[in-house]
Amino acid sequence: AKRGTIKDRNGVILATNYTTERIFIDPHNMVVSKDAERTEAIRKFIAEGLSEILEVEYDFVYTEAQKSKYRDRTIKKNVEKEIADKVRAFINDNADNELFKPADENEKDMLLSGMIHLAETTTRVYPYGSLASHVLGFCGTDGGLYGLEYQYDSVLSGVSGNIFAAKNGIGGAMPYNYETIIDAQNGANVITTIDYKIQSF
């Protein structure tokens, strides 16, 4: 859920959120049993695509893709929405690529969406720096820790959503029709009696 904003009496935002995304891969899901050549082709395809979109070294992505005992290897943090949307487009545009289709009925379904993932991350931002910082307080990983951020934490924090997804017998992702999504309920905004201009004086 998005944390609510804190505003002054005139609606000027004193505390807000800056949202970015973390792009990570699941190297374990890239392994095609009994087909090392195809596994290698998948790793190279993903490394080439992500390195171009995210402007990271190809060798770095490829090395991370080889760590098949892991389910989560971060490729890049703090990715802007515009770039993250290009990663989504890359996943969608290549969903029907022959590389990810089972070669026979004994092979698992290789979904690109099960190999590349995006996770939203939020940073609390105070546009006017230390203005009224003793009143506003601040946030940590567990929510509000001081001032209004702490006092109204339950109101500001909202309720996070959930995605319930199915995995097959060997831990691979299954198609989207097995997913259930519960939307997040964003936090409420808090309006103070502070006037930021007077407070700045």
C-alpha cells in the first residue's frame, strides 16, 4: 500500500512517497531439464534483453542467470517506472517466443514471466528537508518512528495487498489464471494546522 501524505493547512505536501522498482530474476526457473543448450540460450536471451533495457553489463546479468540454485538475484534497484514498463513490455512481447515453449509433453512450461520479476519499492521523501522535522518525524522499515509519522502510523500506512500464485511440482511458475490478486488499500492523508511558510520563518 502507498503510505499517505502529510500536508500543511493549505494542502502543501510536507511528506510523500517516491516509488521505484527492483528488477530481479529467478535463475532456478531458467533451467530446462536435460537440455543444457536451451537453458544456455534462455540465459543469454534474458541477459541481452535486460542489459540493454536497464543499461547494466551483459556479463553481470549472465553471471547472475547462471546461479541456478537461487530464486532471487537482483539485477537493478531503484528503477524508474518508465524503464520498468519497458521490462514489462519485453516480458509480454516475448511470451510466445519459441524459446520458452515446451519441446515435448514431458518438459515443463517455461514462462518468461516466471524468470523476470519486478517489485515495487517506496522511499519516504520530505520535499522541504528538515522543515518541521520534529513535528513530522520520520519513517523506518517498520513504519513511523517519531512525530506524526509515528502517531498516525496506522492511518498513514494503509493495508498492503497480496498476490496468491500457484507453483508446479518442481517450483516453476504457473499461468496467470491460477493467480488471485487482492488490491492494496492506500493509507489516508493527514492535514496539519502548520503553514509551511510561517514554519519556515
